[in-house]
Amino acid sequence: MEPAQKERTPFSDIDGLTASMSEMVLAALTEMGRHPEIRRVRRTGVDALRPALGARLLDAGSGSGEVARKLAAEVGPRGEVIALDHSAAITAAAVSRHDGSNVRYVVGDVGDLDLPDDCVDGVWCERVLQHVDDADRAIGELCRVTRPGGRLCLIDTDWDSLAFDGMPPRLWDTVARYVNRHFTPPQRDMGRTLRRRLVAAGLSGLTATPVTCLFGSPDSAAVVLPMVNPRVPADSWHAPLGLRDEWLACVEAAGARGDFLAVLTIWVVAGTVPDGLAPLGGISPR
């Protein structure tokens, strides 16, 4: 993820965080990966990627490596997964959790991959492009390293789809002005733009699936949505303390009444790299 975005979300420059904040982000990533709704998104992604036995895959923005290890099980002992992440700290954590499967962990930049052309059979890139400065350049790189006939599976969030019920709408409108600047990335619409970006990149056989994640309790929502998580430090809000406290009190009350609801759409978009794909975004073949 791009260091230039570190002032926006903690996920953008994990290596620039304090040790305690880095541990908090890693714990959040781990907990998120266990959430039933995120698992549902990932099942949709695996169906779209169609990993085959013996395939070589790239997990671009692999985090703690849990998806890479699951993909390794899909491709079997003759296959391989390259788990690439921008953060050295998160990559080290991924290595510490390695399970012996055919996963190779590397530190790298999704926008400037140190990999040869046509070297993988498929790419998985989950909730990464919303954080980078130039998503189309990154997609061009992902296409470059994928052989003709290989598949790209891009997964990303449409933060503009986030909606709540059970809380005063005007309060959320006020809170959103703060959390949209500090809890969500600049590319808030990334999820719904993925199909257009792959059309522009020249991929074929496109599929685009919106997965609406439903959170029926504050505890469930807090795993994915930092603005309802009381454990997120108050100074991360950059908002009046009274506003944060009022909002979290309303969230708690809605949970107690049983009428809390949050919904968020995450898009799963996949396509096939054709023969003779032209470089995208001015990136020359290597």
C-alpha cells in the first residue's frame, strides 16, 4: 500500500505506525478475515478466479497471508502462491504464521511489481486498490505479470454504499463528515469502478458481483467498520469527543434494542487476460 496515503487510513502505511498500532492493525486484519461476511466475499472471489491444480498465483496485497494459504490448498502441491505485500511488518507476521504450504512471501509494490511478464496464471487482489495512488497503473502491472488466458480477481469496497438503520440519520450525516476523511480511503468508490477499469484494460469474460455485507449487531459490524468500534482510539476520529460519544451511545442503544443494522457492498470483479494485451497506463512490458 502506498505510503503517500498514510494520513488517510492506518492500512495505507502499516510500517509507518507505532508497534502498538501495527499490532492493532494486524489483529484487525485477522479478525476481519474470520468474519462470516468477509468469508462470503472471499468464496465469491474464489469462484470467480477459478484456481486450477498446479497453477501459479499472485496474491497482491496479501496481508497476513491467510488467503494465500487457502489459495495454495486450491492449486495443490504442484502449484505455488506468491504472497506480496507492501508492509515488511505484515509480511514478517505472515511468515510467522506459515503452514508449510507452497506460499512464497515477498515485500513489494503492487504498482511496480518486481516480477517478469506472463509469470503467473492468476491474480487475487483484495481491498488493496482503494488505498493506492494509481489503481489503473496497478491493474496494468497485474495484467502484465499474468499470462494470456490467466484470470484477475479484484475485490474492493464501495464505501459510498455504507448505510445504517436504528440510529438518527442526521447524526450519521454529521459523523460521516469526519469518518469519511479518516476511516475510509480516498478511493471510496473503488469497488464499483473495478468493472470499468477492467474493460479499459482490455480483459474479456468479465464477471462483476456485488456482495452486500449485512451486520445485524454492533459487535459484528465493529470487526469491519471502525466507526462503530469503541476500541478504536478517540484520537483516531479527529472529531469532537462529544460527537463520537453520542454516536457510539446510539450504536450501543440500537444494539440493545435489537434494531441495529449496517450494510456495505463489496464488489468481486474478474476477467481473463487476452493474447497480445496492450500495456495500460503507459507501462512498458519488461
